[in-house]
Amino acid sequence: MRLVRGLTEAKLKKLAGARSFERGLGYLDAVSGIEVGDGWVTATVHGTERYEVELTLDGPGGLVGECDCPFGLEGNFCKHVVALGLKVLAQRESLPRQRKAARERAQDLDGWLSALSKDELLAVLREQIDEDRQLRRRLELRAASARGDLASVRDRIRDLLDIGPFARYGYVEYADARAYADQAGQAVSAIRALTGSGRAADAITLAREAMRLLAEAVESVDDSDGRLGQIGADLADAHLEACRAARPDPEELARWLVGHALGDIDDGLTDIDPLAYADALGEEGMAVLRKSAVEAWRANRRGWAEKYLMERVAKAGGDVDTVIAVHAADLAPSGHTHLVIARELDTARRCDEALRWAERGIRESRDLSAVDTALVDYLCDRYTRADRLSDVVALRRDHFGARRSLLAYQQLRAAAQAADRWPAEREGALDLLRADAARQEGWYGGPVLIDALLDDKDVDAAWQAATRSGAHDRQWLTLADQARAGRPADALGVYLRLAEPLTKQTGNTVYEQLVALLLSIRDCHRRLGSEGEFAAYVTALRTAQKRKRNLMRLMDEHGL
């Protein structure tokens, strides 16, 4: 029984989650073509599409499930895998025998192949080639590579990257994208094989051509699963391996890398890091790379690709001033770029300059309400460490005045309390919120004032503000919860009003909210000494809601 020792319903539910497990129960009849191997089981599950599913039952990683459905391709243990797992459990008694038979079949096949003569093996292989087009293509590619026939290899790679056989009306739909990606992946294998056979220079040429062809193809493929993106990454790796092996002309390679990084080359899939080629470029190539990056950046200081490349090159050379110059050439009005520069200077232990850049970011911000809050936090932290508490309070005050959110209020309070100045600062902050509430400016008005008062535990003031300018139901509930001990009658009115609309709705979440309110209503009646009124209220509610069985069960569980 070793095959299913790690496979249980509980394990399936843990790996898949309750939702996917429950959904998997509905796919038991959709499982077909179960094949048992030595430690694995595969099958087809028919869902929205036809999906191939595999369970590895006793591998080094424990129970592992794979499926080529969109959810499964993201690495999730999907409902189709659950369905196969449950099918396996249903026939657990026969599995040891099936596994033993699979192992014996593999041994028999290996023994038979080993006993064949060369001519007999070739005959078997030719028979398979005639029946399997994919196998034929792979072997033709390997043969061309072995002969050093670059033209044939190029032709085969072009064929592999051609969407024609998979496209309908010029576009490869999702259902056919996987087959195309599998074929395109063979091009990467062919390029790597060239490098491995001592033809690395040819591999460089074909890798670049394959990048271009793949970039053209992806425009006409539904690559929702990102398979072509992975092939692009593999092509980049194959190109790097070939460059390391061939040691091409360093100047040409450097200029090609810069062109690729700047998007001059039509390729949106292969994300190549020019600095990863340092050993292939050598000192001469790296010098050309740096020079080309500088020239490109000076020609377009605000270009994203130019800035990123220049920053990477400067960082690699430890040139902090150039990194700063790159960012300073295109400062964001939010102050975010100033913060990036400040952090770079901190890393270089140039802390005074970092502080000046951060302060400049605040000064140059056109709208303090839109300033990067991380910049405000950075400055406040620096001021606090320098014991400049009055500066912290001033910055938090200005930021709150511009933004007027609960978080900005809390940050002002923390700063003012640390400086022993909260009472005066509080009154000024509340005056701003009261003025906003009087103008009824929605986002800045009463709701923020009430949240601030509640956060201060000033329940009476919060209640007055809510009564005067209105409040959200969430705030009224918080008010009632905080005021219930001292103002049970007022709290009761709030709870009853919030409960009424819930009695007209259904769903377990609604029932849980309603029961929570009923418990609060009961507590208010107890404080008021009016338990009889509550009993009458609950009786009437039960009569009206008796068809909602889950609600009745939940009320019973809470003694209502």
C-alpha cells in the first residue's frame, strides 16, 4: 500500500483548499484514461477543455499534483487534480498490483531494447519516426546540428517557430497555444545543442534570430499561460551560454546588448541583463557597454529604458553620483524620485546629502496631499533619530492639513505625543475636520472627524458629531459598541436600525451579522432592565424568519 500512503481525502483538501476540493467532487465522472505508473498516476479530466492531470504520490516532495488547466499552470492544486486523487483513492486496493505491473513493463521494455541488434533498433526507431512528427522534427534537428549544417538548422528553427500549423485565421487560440509552445521550445534545445557540440558562434546567431521570430509570433498567440514568456527566458539563457562559450567580438556584443536593452531590437519577450555578460565581454566589452549606455542616456534622459540601463551600469561600477544624476534628470512631482536618491545616498553613507534631497522633495512638491507618503515617513524618521521632534510635528501637521485622513491624524498624534504637544495640536486638527464637516465635503468631512474622535476614545464627542453631520453604518456600529455601557438606550436604537434591513436578506454571512446585532440588542435590554421587550422582539423575529433554517440554527447556538 506504499503507493497511496500519503494520499488521503484530508491531504487532498489541505493541498487544494476547501473550495477546490468541493468543486473536485463534481468532476469524478469527468476523469478518464487513468494510467498507473511506478509512483505516479495520469489521467484526462474533461472540464472547460480537455486537461491532462498527473499525481506524483510518493516522490521526494510528497504528494504533488500537476494539471495544464489555467489554475493548475499557476502552480495550484486544482479541482481536476482533486478529482483524480479521489478516483485513485476509490481503487486503492488494486493500486499496488497496478504499480508492480507498471514496473515490470518498464523492466521488460528495457530488457527487450537492450537485446535488439543495431539494425533492429534502427527499424524500431524508423517506425516511430514515421508515426510521430514531433519526434521526427527533433531528430532531424539533432542530425543537422551534428553535421554542422547551419542552413538546415536555421530552416528547422524557423519551422518550429512558425505559427502557421496552429493558427486559425492567422491567430493561435488558447486551446492550441500549448502545442505551439511545446514545439517552439524545441528551438531552444536545438540552439543549446549547437553550443554543446562546439558550434557556439552559430548558436549566438540562431538565438538572436529565434528571439526575433518568437517576438513576432507572440503577437498572434493567446499566451495567457505565459509559456512563450518562459521560452523567451530560456532563449536568453541559451544566448548567454553561447556567448560565454564562443567569446564573440566584445564591441559587437556590447552594442547588441545595449540595443536589445533599449528596445532597438524587435523583441518583447527575452529580458536580457547586459551585466550578466561581463565575463563574455571582458574589460574591453564592458568599456564599450558603459560608453554606449551613457550615450543613449544623454540622448534621451527621460527614456525609461535608457534610465534603467544607465542606472544599472552606474551601480555596477559603484558610481553613486551618476546614479543620482540619472534620477535627478527626471524628478517626479510626488517626491518619489527624491526619496530614491536619498536612499541611494544613505547606502553610500552620505547621510547629510540624503537628508537634503528628502527635504527638497517636500519643498518642491506642488501638492502635499499627493506627496509620496514614504518620503514623509522617511523624513520623520530622520528627524526623530536626530531628536528634532518639533520638525516631526510640523511635517506631520502640514501633511495632515493637506491630506486629512485618519492615518495622517494618527501619525500627527503620535508625533505630538512624543513631543508632549498633543492637546494643542489635537484642537487644531479637530478644528480642520469640524470645518470640513460643516462644509459637508464628503471624503474630508464628518466621516474623518468621527473616525478621529473614535480613535481618541472620545465617544461622547464622536456621538455628537455623528448626530450633527451624519455617519456611515460602520461608524454607527462602532459608536454603539463603545457607548453601550454608558448609553444603552441610544446604542439600542442603533442596533435595531442596523438589524432591520438584514432581516430581509439571506446568506450565512448576513445571518452571522444579524446574530451579532441580536446579542448586542440583548445586552442593551439587560442594562435597561427590559428583558421582556427583548423576548417579545426575538419571538416575533423567529416567527417571521422561521423558513431560514441556518439563521434559526445560529440563533439556537447563541441562546437566542
